[in-house]
Amino acid sequence: MLSCAEARDLASELIDGELGLEETAAVQAHVAGCLTCPNLYRALLAVTGALRKARFGAQEN
């Protein structure tokens, strides 16, 4: 099982689809079983989504 620090280090790569199957499963398992990391992961997803929306929205104008 990954530590919180290890999971945080891999979170961006997970969101960007840059991890292999084993690393993806390890980060997902950690987030599912951790008390603190799910909030961080959700926040990172929200920020990443907002940035992508802003980026692609700007390209449409």
C-alpha cells in the first residue's frame, strides 16, 4: 500500500492518465482506504477540471 506522500506524488499523473495499470490501481486503492487523501484528490480533480474548461473555453473564443 502506498503512503499518503507517495499517493500525492502520483495524483496528477493519475488524473492525466499517465500511470500504468499497477500504479493506477495502487493510487486508487490508497485513496479509497485513506481518511485524508480523498479530499485532496477531489480538490485536485476540481482544479484540473476548471483549468481544462478555462483553457478549452478560451480556445473557442
